[in-house]
Amino acid sequence: MKRLFFLFMLCSILVSFDKSAPKVLLVIKEGSSQLEYMLINEVEKMSSVIKQSGFEVAIATISGEVLNAGSVSVKPDLKLSEVKTKDYTGFIFPCMVLDLATPEMIKIVKKAVDMGKPVAAQAGSLVILAKAGILKGKKYALGSDPGTQSEATQLLFKGGIYSGTGVVQDGIIITSGTCPWIAKTSGREDGTVNLTQTLIETIKTKTK
């Protein structure tokens, strides 16, 4: 049943869209050990909220190849190298492992912020924002205070203002420290829907 529901969601994403509808770019990490769980419990929720708000969802990965993860399969719309920042009204990054922050992702985030476009990121994907240098002087959420972690992590997040594990917004930067997997293992509330809704409201406010 879960597989059928997810495939239905995918079909609704991949059908023809009203070309005038604003687009949000959703970036997925390939090769995650929790990929199936993330696709079902995080990506599906993000996509549903975005679509229900009248926006188009475009999914991008590094390779652009079909993602097969257990009971689910996702066909990305484009490769990260093909992304044109001007084509999107907002950007969202589900949780990714902490060692993933490719030059392409960093470039997209930097350019989006320079253009005044809202960027949302959850849990592990905060590393991308940190490496892009856009958290300096900004409040952000993370699974735990970087000040209690390794010296490398402290250095990476230096200059940012850690503000808890829930959803935190500072201007056009929206972050959440609790993804579905962390919520499952910690008992904290999953921030996926709140993060996505906040991104959409920020986009709507900026485009009025």
C-alpha cells in the first residue's frame, strides 16, 4: 500500500505542469543508507506540501539517474549541473549525510541567497549551508549544538547562531534540526512539514 501511495505521488510530480507555476527545487542525495526511509517520510511530505500550495516541484540529483531504494523509485527531473538558479523561486534540501556538500550544491546555495531566494535545509544538509558561508551571523537549527561537537564541526559552524533543534527562520534561510530519521531515533518532533510550509510562506511573501 505504501509503495502504491508513493508511486501515485511520483506520478503527480512527473505529470505535465502549468508552466506558469512557480518552481521549487528539491535536491536529493544519492547513496544514503536511509534513502528509502527519506524518500517515503521526508521527500514525499515536502513534495506534497509544495504541490498543494500551487507550486511545481523539480527534483535534482548529482547524476540525474533513477533512484531505486527498496520499495520506491524516483526519476529526477535534472542533474545538479543543469540547474539554473533563476528558474526557481525557492530551494529545499532534505537531510543528507554530513560529508556531502559538493561544489555544485554549494554554488547553487550561494547563488540563491545572493539572488534573495529562500533556501530551506534540514539536519545533515545544514553542512551545505555552512560550507556555502551563508550561516555566518544567522540563527539556525541543528540536531545538537555544534559547540559540543568536534573541533572540525565547531569550526564549520563558526559565526552562526545555534538556536535549537526545531524549525528556525532567519530571513530567507530556513532550517530544521530534526528530520524523520532523527525524530524516529530521538523522540523529537519531525520538522519536515513545518520547514516546507515556512519555505512556501516565505516565497509567497517575497513574491507578493
